[in-house]
Amino acid sequence: MANLKQHKLGWIGIGRMGYAMAERLAKAGCDISVWNRTRSKAEPLAKSGAKVVDNLTDLAGCDIVFTMVSTGKDVKEVLFGPNGVMSKGASGGAPKIVVDSTSISLEESADIRQKLAEKNIKMLAAPVSGNAKVIKAGKLTVVASGPKDAFDAVAPYLDAVGRGSSYVGEGELSRIAKICHNVMLGVVIQNLCEITVLAEKAGMPRHAFLDFLNKSVMGSMFTAYKTPALSNLDFHVTFTPQLLLKDIDLGLSSGRTYGVPMPTTSAARDQVQTLIGHGYDQDFSQLLLLQAKAAGVELKSENVDVGDGL
Ligand SMILES: NC(=O)c1ccc[n+]([C@@H]2O[C@H](COP(=O)([O-])OP(=O)(O)OC[C@H]3O[C@@H](n4cnc5c(N)ncnc54)[C@H](OP(=O)(O)O)[C@@H]3O)[C@@H](O)[C@H]2O)c1
């Protein structure tokens, strides 16, 4: 069993994802200090054993600092900005390792790694798969890249946050892995919508078809997790079509860079673009509505209790 008190941890960014992740570390007994721009969002974490700090510089003495903010620009600001962890007010040295789980581009990630290296700080790029509900269920997964010794030091904490972490190599490789993951999300949801509409038009209830699929070898945590939305037409946002399009485009662009044809991805991309063009702006699983229209099927909520799939 890993000793989770071995390092002093700092956590920056207590939003939807950051809150749930930091809460799991605090509840696992880690020595964790947390900072959020809007302090009130972080305060409830004190109940779970986290220390809530007022300034980013209060985290400079931590061994490992995690960042989970919105964009690459925000990661730079919390680390290197005028009031950032590395700013002049910092006492107690600097962290040994920074772990960034924010979804950012390869270029931004490489730039941040370079700036940290100049201060002898190692960086682990550690984007995640899952949402806040998935984290609460203990099922978040992490893909990491960077120096292997940094990964070995951080892995027990990543494991405590979710189902485990995968190390894919040096540099920004994990950012590519995350892009590949989200490309699959686009292709799978499109196909899932196609076959669900086919099953319904042929005469069976959507939830009955999806029940069979979920029990089969083709079922997955994802197909099960999306079953309530597809059965009951509950499309409140987990991930927007716009963000999915951005990630598919990053995937296609990487395909061009590396000379990899991605025909199914291109087809899925066009459907997501069409979804956006028609003004659908809730969850990306509204692809079901587009598909039904194209097939001349009028969908109704089935109002069934199919659990949450987690
Ligand atoms: N939600 C998902 O399902 C999901 C899944 C995988 C990956 N991601 C990625 O994870 C990251 C976080 O997502 P989220 O859903 O947790 O977002 P969120 O709820 O909007 O939280 C964003 C966090 O970043 C902080 N922040 C933003 N800009 C900042 C700045 N300039 N300085 C300091 N703090 C700043 C916010 O502080 P305030 O509280 O003060 O606003 C908040 O704590 C994003 O990159 C997202 O793409 C999300």
C-alpha cells in the first residue's frame, strides 16, 4: 500500500473536476492544501481534511502541485503570473513536480514544461477521462506523460483519485492520447445514435435495445452511461458539441501531421458540425435527434429507470 502522506500536495482549481478530484485525495488521507480563485468553492473541502489557502504562493513549499483550471492560459497564470505559485512572494522554495490535468494543447503544454524546466521543476502532463460524476464513482482515468521518475512519484496519488493511470512516455504524448480518446468519443456516439435509431425504426424500444447492447461484448461503460440520455431524451450538458468538434478537429489535424487516414472520424466530424449548424447546443448526444430526423423517426422519451450506468 502506498504511503499517501509521503508528499505535501498542493491543488489549484476547485471547479467541477478539481473539487471532485481534490476531495478524493483529502478523503484518502493526503496532506493536501487547496487554492481556488473563488475561495468559497474550496471551503467545503476543509470538512474532508484539506487545508484551504489564501494565496497561490502558499503552495510553493508543496512537493507536488496539481493544476486543474480551464485553459492553457489559466495554467500559465496560476503558475507564472504576478501572483502565481512561482511569483516573488513565494517562500519555502518551489514544488519538485507540477502535474497538469487541464485539457490544453500540445504547444501550450510544451511551453509550460519548458518554463518549469528552467526552474528545475519536472512536469507531468496528466489529462483525464471522465466527468465529476465519474470521479465521485471512483472511475476517473488518467493518461500521463513526462519524466518517468516524476510519474512514479505521482502515480499513487493519481490512483487514489480514480481507477488508475496509464504512462504513455515522455513529453506531451498524453495530450495526443487524450485527443485520440475524444475522437473515439465522437465516432462511438455517432454510431451508437445510428444503430439506436435503426433499432427503434425496426420496432423495438430504445432502452430494450441498449440493455442488450450493454450486456454484450460491444457494451462499455460509455454506452451504459449514455443509455439514460438516449432512452429518456435527457440532454443536459456533460460535454458540448462545440468542444467535441474542437477535439475531433485536433485529431484530424494530428492525422494529417502524422500521415494517418481517419475516414470514420471525418464522417463523424461532419455530423457534429451539422448538429452545431442546426443549433443544437446541449449535450453532444443530441446527435440522436439529428439521426432520428434524417431517418424520419419521431422520438419520445421512454421515461424508464435505467440507472446511471456507473
Ligand atoms: N467537465 C468535464 O467533464 C471534463 C472532463 C475532462 C476534462 N475536463 C477539462 O478539465 C478542465 C476543468 O474543467 P471543469 O469542468 O472543472 O471546469 P470548471 O468547473 O469551469 O472549473 C474551472 C476551474 O478553473 C479555475 N480558473 C479558471 N481560470 C482561472 C484563472 N485564470 N486563474 C485561476 N483559476 C482559474 C476556476 O476558478 P473559479 O472557481 O474562480 O472560476 C475553476 O476552479 C478543463 O480544461 C476541461 O476541459 C473537463
